[in-house]
Amino acid sequence: MNLCVIGTGYVGLVTGTCLAESGNDVVCVDIDEKKVSLLNRGKVPIYEPGIETLIERNIKEKRLAFTTDLEKGVRNSLIIFVAVGTPPHRDGSPNLTSVFKVAEGIAKVMNGYKIVVTKSTVPVGTTEKVKTIIAKQTHHPFGVASNPEFLKEGTAIDDFMKPERIILGVADEEVERVMKELYAPFVRTGKPILSMGIRSAEMAKYAANAMLATRISFMNELANLCEAVGADVNAVRSGMGSDPRIGSSFLFPGVGYGGSCFPKDVQALIKTAEEHDRPLRILPAVDEVNRAQRELLAEKVIARFKNNLKNKTIAVWGLSFKPNTDDMREAPSTVIVSKLRARGAQIKAYDPVAMPNAKKELGRGIYYGKDNYDVLKGADALVVVTEWNEFRRPNFEKMRTLMKSPIIFDGRNIYSSRTLREAGFEYYGIGCSLGERGEGL
């Protein structure tokens, strides 16, 4: 099929590339001339394992192209995906300006029947508004659909190529038929394509992310209670997760969730409920717990050094909001680092891929190391914020010789407290009482 993807951010770029990889001819449109130029040369502005190879291959095979020309993309395509950003306003509601502007642009250059698909995460009713905007400005027939994405940064290629499910919000049979034909190659193993109403599809994306965020905040709150009562949250988590009604996914306590989805989507759903006079009670608490949890690790460091971090050097491992991405949006590290610096600490930080973005986010006054051991030299403590694989099995003996004080604050519970204490470290995890084993299960 001939496809157009408007927006080459994270969602648009992965979507366009993977659809080209399955044999479609895809034109990706973006207003950023520099980005388009880079992409046409095979240079990728985001970090996502595997995507650079796919882009290079599909450009070479002439199945994938990038342009700033909206008319070219729309006129040559049957299906047009809208994948532009919807950043939050101050009140938490998503800014839909770009979505509606794209809808107007599509309407003005249409030359025949098109299917316009909202891929961006948008509030319930947005796709219908897109339909209204287009209908006012064109005489050509068209259909609309909602097709929310469920991509996890770091595994987005696999998530798209081997989806657990595909959700289609449709209102007519022809749109459903074409969209199912498009996605048929991705569900040959029997995973479902779930067709539903457009508003239900829009809600499904928010509902899924809100549920996952709720599990994270619940476990973080439970971890803090475990510390207070002398229990080990790792053992508690194993006991919970073995129940098939609960399962083990998203039961890991830590420093809170971040990124471009969970914080934004939770706040957007809260705002949607308020606008419809059905205020939610659980999700505001989920958001509040998460905000507090981001500060917890810094508070542990401050308390250990008796509120005096002047002349103290704190090493930080991991800056991105999660492993296998360079995304710093809503990253807990920004809160932790800022709070420690405000108390006078000198920060030495390392992240395998996120340091260019971290420098833009955190600014000057921080030493960015060559590797994870470099930042340990003379450090009074190490704070582990992001659980990159290379941090999981470090040389503890080497670490102890490099550090001024062998103290570790483990924000992801990736280490065994018993192992570290036997190695001569002072260890602080999340939800692990000093009297418990804290095995980092």
C-alpha cells in the first residue's frame, strides 16, 4: 500500500519504518527541514535499537522516503497516519494544535478517497473532531480511524513487528477492511486485531497506560510501607506476582515512572474526567505518589549525610527515564540530581546513551563521565537511577577502591544487599528494611 506518516517523532518514525519494512511504500512528512535532511541520509535523531539499520535498508530499497512536502505525501497515499506530538498544557490537558493543523493541511491537498488515522495519543472525541475539520474543507470522500500505538521505548521495533494486539477504532466497514489488510502481516501468529468504536479505541490507550502507572505507584507506596514495618518488598513482590490473577509485570518498585507516555497520559485522563464532570479519585493519587517517589532517593542520600551535602561528591548511574533509550522526558534523574545539587552536592553522572540529551536538560555544573567507573573516582556515594544492563554486574572490588566512601543507593533494587554488605558496602534499596535480606530478586 501507499502510506503517509505525518510526524517523525518517536511514534511516527517507528511506525513509518516498520510499515516500510513489511513491504509498503511509505512517505514520512515533517516540517523540520534539518530532521528530514538527516533522515534521508540515514541519520536517526532518536536512540532506538535496530531502527537505524531498518531505515537505511528501506531507503535503499526505495520503500521509505522523508519530505517536508505534505501535498506529496498525502496525494500519493491511501492511508495517512497522524503521528504529531500532543504535549501537555500546564493543566495536564494535551495540546492538540498540531493534530488539528495537520487535519486542515490534509483536507486542502486531498485528491481522492483517503483514510486518515490518528496514531497520536489523543483524548476521546479527537478523531471525530479531525473528521469534522476535514469535512469542512474538502469535497473528496474519506474515512477516519483511531489506531493507538503501544510501543515501549527500547523495544519499539519488536513491539510493532510482533504486537500483542492491534486496536482499530473504526466507524465504517471499508476503513476496517483496509486497515485489517494493512496489519495482516503483523498478526500471522494469531494475535488479535481488535475492532471497536473510535471513542473506545481512544480510551483504550489511556486506560492501558493508566493501569500500568497505577501498578507502579502502588508498588512504590507499598515499598515505602515495607521499609517502615521491617519487610522486604522484593519478597512481597514475589508473593504477589505468583498469583495468576495479579502476575509479575510492573510490580518493580523504584524511583517512579517517567517518559513521554505515563505522566502525560495519566494527567490527560484526569483532565478528561474533570471535563466530563466525572472526576477520578484513584489516578490523582497515582500521580501524587509518583511525584513524591522521584524525590525519595535524593531524600535517602540527604538523610544519610545528615542534611549536609556540601563538599560531597555523588556519582549517578543512569539518566534516561528507562534503559535502552536516550529519552529524558519526565526522567526521575532530573528531580534527583536537582535536589542533590540544591543541597550542595557535586554530581558526577554517566549514562550509556542519554548524556547529550541530559546535558540539555540538566545544564552545566555536572561532570559527565567517560564510563560508569570514571564517575566513581572520589565519590562519597553512588546513586543508581536507571537499570542499564551494564550496571547490573559491575566489578564491586574495583568500585570500592575508586570510591571515597563505599555507599550505594540503589533506586532500582538491582543488587543484593547481602552481597554488597559482604563486599564492604553500605547499601540502601527501595522497600528493603535494613533488617531484611533485600536480595534484589
